[in-house]
Amino acid sequence: MTAGHERPENRDGHESPEGHDGMDALMAAILDDPLPEGARADPAFLAAHRAATADVTLLREQLGVIADALTEPAPEQAGAAAGKTGEAVRPARPPRRRMLPLTLRAVGVAAAGALVVGGGWLVVQVGQGIGGGMGVSSKSADDGAAADEKAAASGGAEDSLLGDPAYLACEARLVVEGDVTDVERVPGTTQERVTLRITRSYKPEQQTAPEAGFVMEEGMDPLLAEGDHVLVGLAKGSAVPDVWAVGEADIAAERSAIARATPHTEGVTCE
């Protein structure tokens, strides 16, 4: 091949087959247009077109995963109707919501991997074609992940049962904070009896006893251990917490929820 007929090369050293009716392999793969007769007779062009098609397909799949993750609705927190009592288990933290930022980061990395498949061939060839759009998509994914991380960092307090004035005024019998002094298996059951040394009482406002006891079901997460600092909320007639938070970060979020809801409890009418 003479210098006057050499094909341009990518940064990775691979030839970029062009010149078939103005169509290159990447654009043919992106647009899914039929190849001209000359291109179908060019082995180098066909090989490049197959590689580009595989890269574009993978990229589309990964972008679809990101889109699904960004548009998936947050799980609604299960809860009993107002006034209903019983040992209803209402986790203070929806596990899926906590994991969402990690999921987004994982699929974002996978999509980035798809962009550089083939030693950078797709990145170089896309250039100014779809590169700008990818910048917008990437920013949207980052913004969505940042928002979910912020929500997770706040402990999901906006969704907490303790942020409901009606729950605090009517349903809750005990909302306290303290240190776990004992965890004991209840014989013949799948429950654990927890003893809490109270350090702060939210309901009742005046602490009436130095300790409180309640029961945790085996499947509740997180389970408690001796020495844990926790905040718990129990409904009237129930020995199982509706809400429990472990560790300062989660407890701080619940404190904020209580502080926001408490001023609104005075106007609540309980049935």
C-alpha cells in the first residue's frame, strides 16, 4: 500500500476502514445501515464493522441497566394502618434503598468498560458523534447516585415512622435511646429478649424507669448485640420494635425525624 492510499489509523494502531460511499464501520454499526457492496467485499472493513457492532450492542445494554436503576421506584415502607396494634415488623431502613448507590456505581463502571472495549477503538471513533450525549448521560447517572447516597447517609429519616406525628401521638407507647446491656434467646422461639439501659426518653418525655425490655425476631435486621447504642420505638400493646436504629449516624437521622414531628403532635386527634 503506498503512502497516498494509506488508511487513517486509530490511536491504538488499528486501521479505521473508511471510503465506502462515505461510510465508516462505526457509523454503520450505530445507524444499523446496510453495508455498500464495496464494504461487504472488504475483509478489513467487515472485521471492523463486527467489532464496532459488538461494542455498540454492549454499550446499549449497559446504558439500559443504568436507565433501569435510575428509574426504579423506591420501595414503599410497609406499615400497619393508623390505630392498629400488634407485633408488626416495620424496618427502619429499606435495604434496597441503601444498596442503590452501590448498584449505580457498579453499572456505571460496567458502562465505562463498554466504552473502551477493543483497546479504545470505540472511544476514538465516536469522537464528537455520540460523545457529547454520553457526557450528559454520565452526569445524570452521577447526579442520581449522589442523590441516593445523600438519602442513604441521612438514614432515610424522611421515611421514618418516627417522623409521623400521628404515630408519635397515638400509636407509640415507648420511644427511647440507650445502650444494650443484655441479649438473651427466648427458649422455644426464634426471638431474642433485649434489655436496654435508657439514656434518653422521647416518649414518655419523662423517663419512668432506668431500663426497658423488648423482643427482636430472628429475621430482623440489624439484630442487636450487647454494647450497641440504639434508638427504638414500640407501639402500644407490642413487645417488638416498629423502629430501631443502631449507631450514631442512623440514630441522628431518627432524632431529626422526631424533632420535626414532635411540634405537630399537639393537634393530632387519636381515635
